[in-house]
Amino acid sequence: MANAFLTDEMIKDTIGKQSSPVRLNVEAGAIIKFAQAIGDPNPLWNDEASARSGPNGGIVAPPTFLRSLGQVRADFPFDMPFDRALDGGSDWEYFFHVRPGDNITATATILDITEREGRLGTMIFTKTIVEYENQLGQIVATQTNTSIRY
Amino acid sequence: METQIYWSDLEEGQELPTLEKTPTTRQLVMYAGASGDYYEIHYDKDYAINNNLPGPILHGALKNAFLGQLITEWISPLGTLRKLSCQYRGMDVPGDTIKGKGVITKKYISGESHLIDCDIWLENPNGEKTTPGTATFELPIK
């Protein structure tokens, strides 16, 4: 079935588009504030004194802390007329801990873009992978997201 | 913290301890500040209603964080989360008590890692799974 909005050329131009890198210097205070905001009292990310004698040798970031880098998003190579956005889901893979003092660089790459008619009218689904790299050149985590514009 | 759980102690089909959360609009504002996601549908009632929503709704990423807590609280301090996935199927609203639940689907060894796969989800007060997902984590053995 033909799309109402997306053409084959738009799809071809969109897949593989990359964002500018987004950088974050990870501060201990930001980790603790994030843990408080999500209501997670785990001492591994709240309490430096006890975390220091624990398995990680100090506090580390909780699993979704890297969301605090903000939106890491590649621009569409066309005018996007659907200005409302919904988050469809998230798929994380973790390889190394994120620690205070780390310099994280995040880059997003668009993996796929599709269109569907739904309850909200024409909906554009964009699947993006964000790779988070630390100052040692290690990919600490990847996050594959689906965002919906309608 | 509770005592450490070990890979050897777990079985396929076993349920995870339930995590209960009752987020407030105050928590949504705290999450907006901590995450940098200031989209108004999460704290501005008029804005949310104008966007055909019942009122402010939870950030998907906050629900993602609850599912992270469901696992990490259980496997800490020695367990390591490897994968965490979820889909935002239904909206959740502040004031509702949400339950994080899960069940072990696979127990296996890969290389030197002792791994567990789980189905996980958040349930609203009507028992609907608004946020289903999966997780994989590594545990020590006895």
C-alpha cells in the first residue's frame, strides 16, 4: 500500500542520517539527583561512602541515566509536518558502567522510518540507535528508540 | 538492602518481587529537571488536555527507569544488567499506583556469564500492562 506521506526517496534519504555528537561530563551530583527523581534509593547510585567499598568502587549511574544527555536526534532530511511526538519504546544494551568524571559522547543514527495509519491519523515511526561512548573509546551503552510523530 | 541473590537460586517461571510506585506530578517535574525532558504534556495540565490527553502523563523514560529499578533492586549489589527493553503501549497518569512485575523466561550460560532473561512489565490499577518489556542480567554463582 502506498504511503500517504513518505516516499521511497524520503525513506532512502532518512535511513543512515546521523546526529551531531552530544557531550556530557558526568557529575556525581547529577547521578544522585537523577536517582532521587526516579525514586530509586539503591546505594549503588546514591551513597558514595557505601558504594566505595562495593563491587564498583564508587557510585555508578542507574540504567537509564544516559537519558539526561537530552534528546540525541538526527534531523529529518525533509520538512516534517507532524509536530506532535510520542515515545514508542526503548531498547538498551549495557557494556560498561557510567561513572562520575566520565565524558560521554552520544551519536544517534536513524535505522528505519515507516508510516502507518492509526488512531491518531497518519503516524510516522522512526527507529534510531544512540551510541554512548566514554573518554576511553568504550561504547558504554546503546539505546534503540522508536519515536512516533503524528 | 536485601541479601544477594545468586544465579543458582533462580528457576525459569519464577516471579520477580513486585515494585510499587505511585508517581506524583511533583515527581514528573523532578524527572523533567533531572532528565532535561521538559515536554509540557508531563506537567502542564492545560497543555496536556489541549493535546487530547486526560491530563499530565508519565514520561515513557520514567517508566523505563522504574523497570530498571525493578531489576537492579533485586540483583544488587553483584548482579549486572545487560539489556533492558520496553514498549510504551498505554499511558500512565500521576496518582495511580503502578506495579512493576516480571517472570524469568530463560536461565542459561553464555561463555563465562551466568545469565537470566525475564519478561517484565508495568501494570496500572486496572491490571493492564501499559509498559511490557524484557531484561537480561548476569548474576554470580554460589
